[in-house]
Amino acid sequence: MEFSHYDFNPPARLILFCWWDLKVLAQVFSPDDKKKPFLTVEGEWNGLMTGKWADGRTEKFVDVKRLDITKKRARRVADQEMYESRRMWKDVTVGLK
């Protein structure tokens, strides 16, 4: 069952490893009505996202730039299973540093 839908649409170009205009569109559906979303959220991945409710109300959903930074918590890479995310991406992470 699918009760939500989202699109992440990065632009087609990358300059100096900086993305801009990273747009987000999310739709949330009721279990009773999977055709019309009761909430649609639009905005920028690294900025302000606005929520629009089915009754027409619009409000600030989240301003990512104002969120507190939370340090990630994960097991050490050596303790992770073979296909856990940090273990699989460790070489990429080293290459980006």
C-alpha cells in the first residue's frame, strides 16, 4: 500500500560540486482516498518547504536552515553488516574528503 509520494528533482547540471535548486515535492494520502492528497509539501531540499492542505490552507512546513544540526549515531563501520549503508559507502566517503 502506498500512502505517500515524493519527487526529488535535482537540476541537470553540476558546477564545482555545488547543486542548487534542489526541489522537493511530497504528497500524503489518506488510507481511504489514494487519489487526492490531503497534504502537499513543496520547497527546496536545503531551504523552506511549504505545506498546502486539501482545504486550501497553506503554511510553513519546515525551514531546514533553522533546524538544529544533530550528530549522526551509527555503529562503527567495522561492526556493520556487509550491506549496511555506511559500510557500503565508506570508500565514497573517503574519496569525498
